[in-house]
Amino acid sequence: MKTDPLYARLVEPRIAQALSDTPIVLLSGPRQTGKTTLVRKIAQDRGLRYITLDDELSRLSALEDPQGLVRSLDTAVIDEVQRAPGLLLALKKSIDEDRRPGRFLLTGSSNLMTVPKVADSLAGRMETLSLLPLSQSEMEGQTTNWIDEAFLGHLPQNTFPALGDELVKRVLCGGYPEATTRKLVARRNSWARQYVDAIIQRDVRDIASIEKLSALPHFLRALAQTAGQMCNYSQLGAQVGLDGKTASKYIGIFEQLYLLKRVHVWARNGLSRVVKSPKLQFIDSGLLSTVLGMSLEQIQVSRTRFGHVLETFVFGELLKHSSTSNQAYRLLYYRDANQLEVDVVIENAQGELIAVEVKASATVRHTDFKGLRKFAQLAGPALKMGVLLYDGEITMPMGEGIWAAPISSLWGTSI
């Protein structure tokens, strides 16, 4: 893994493309993923004025006189725009008067486009891109997109293998740049705990009115226990004294803050036995591991709890690949009434599918492919490839378009 903390970000070419033909580009994602570093670089390269709403005076100006602030700008980078959502309406007015591409590059740490008024006002005027925590590919300086390659019919080579404890260490570290630079596990966990606390105490207030703010840390810990599993809002809420409706609302807030994501089931007409509940996935396996209190020493004794965290890690890597591709992908999952499942189903705009199952072991058995084979029967010709990702080194065909491949192929190179 590269030791240089200034990694090249794979979304940067997509930002340049968007600025070439779109008036406003929003780079959205969690705090501390490198958005500010990236947009300041772009501002310097393009000669754009840089404004951050973390600055008290700039935020006051944006709150008190958004029209006046925007009128003073021809082109600009505006960082942390979610701290003054009213500024977006002023930007809309300015863009309606002057639709030159590349006028404004914005960043936000909460998902602004989930707010109906914002989405409606900027429809057709703004493109939204995501900057998530570092992918393993970015850490290794690789540009191969695993999902793109899979839809082309082949899998990346296992160029940077990570097996056993080395894989566990990557999973426990996660992808937040600050976490990756900390050599001591205790210091990394300390950062992760303070990161989560700061988001709950500060950022939640920016996007929602919460009556029981003190319940959020406990609720997040309850959610961590169910990562990778189907969610029952009433059962989850009951663990911390919340009703099902409130639990769903709080999960939505965590989604806006990019801590986790609800993953919907893959289904098509006629699949009456498919279970319809979404399941929860954390965005970053490092944060999940810290919330769970999981350590390398515990996993060496027993890997029973590691499976769900490894699935989170793989989901996060695939989510990052989907966010840096020029193609549009949806990440789903499959599970039927007989509990046969596929951890991740990737669907492209044409309805074609890649099915991914995750296994925490280095040993692969025939029974490990039951979910993939059942899904292959249901999906028919729409399924382009089924892949069992395992803790091994070799990519092998398993018949009928199904493969076993190393987890570390996710940050490999194209053939």
C-alpha cells in the first residue's frame, strides 16, 4: 500500500467532465474524506475563488444575504454548502441568468439532494458526484474499475494480494484518510470514535430536529450489530426506546450523513418468494469495526463476527467503484423465503446484472455457490457474471458464468 497520504482521487476526471458542460457541480460525501483537499486543488488549478462555510464570517454572509454573496461571485468553489442551504436558491437564480458551464463547484457533507425543495430547484442545473472514503484501488494507485471490468466479462488480476491477517487489517482500518495515516490501532480507533461523536453532536443539528439526540449513539451501536442484515425498524427502535417510525427517520438521518445505507432487494415481476425488506450496510468497515469494538486479536480467535464486517468492506469497495465509473450502477441484494441469498447484486442501466457473494474463508466449497446458482436461474440471460469473492489468491471458473475470485481482485489491474 502506498505511504503517500496525498492519494490521487478517481472521481477527479469526472469532476472535470461535469464542469465542462454543467453550471453547478456538487461533490457530496462524508466529512473527512478529502473533499476540501480535492476542491482546493481544483480551485488553484482553475483560478477559482475558494469559500468555505466552515468559516464563521462566510457562513454568516451566506445565511444573512445569500443573494448578495452570490452576486459578488462570477465563478467559485463553495465548501460545506449544507451549512447554508438557502444559498442554493440564490445559486439557482444566478445560473438562470448565466448558464455558463463550470461556474460553481460545491461540496457538502450531507445528502442535500434528498431535500425535495433543493432537488426540484436545481434539477437540470447541477450534477452531483460522490467522494467516499479512500478505495483500496486509490491507496494502491490503481485506476481499474472492478465493476466495469466484470460487465465486460473479465475480472481484474490479483496484483496486490492481501490474505489472512493482512486482509483483516485492511478491513479494520477502512478508508478514511486520517485513519489510514495512523500507525497505532488505538490511535485510529480514538479518531474513529471522535469522528462519529462529532457527526452526531454537530452535523445532525444541521439537517434535522431531533428530540432524543442522546439516543443516537446507542441507536447507532444497535444498527452496527445488524450490519449486512435485513432491518426491522420496530425491533431496532425498541432496543433504545424508539418506535418503528422514529427508527426509520433516524436511519434516514444516518444515510444523509453517509454513515450507512439502506440496500434494497433485487426483484422482478413474478418473484413472489423474494423477501422485500431492505438491509443495512455501513459505508466504511473501519467505522463499523470501531463501533463494534472489533479487533484483529478477537478475529484471530474467532471469525464468526468478521463475516458481516467483511461484507461491509466489499460493499463499500463496490460502492466506491460505482461512484467513480462513467456508467450508472445500482447496488442491491437478493434473498428469498428459503434464505438463499446473494450479498450484492449490481445492476446497470440496461438491467444487466453482476452477482457477488462474499466468503471470509480461504476454503471454497460447492455449497458456497448455492445462492449464486439459484440467482442465476432466476436472472437468466440478464446475469453477466456471478462471483464468489474469498480470502484466497486464485481466480477460477466454476461453470455456467460463475467464478471464484480473490477479494483483493477488487483493487487489481485489468488483464
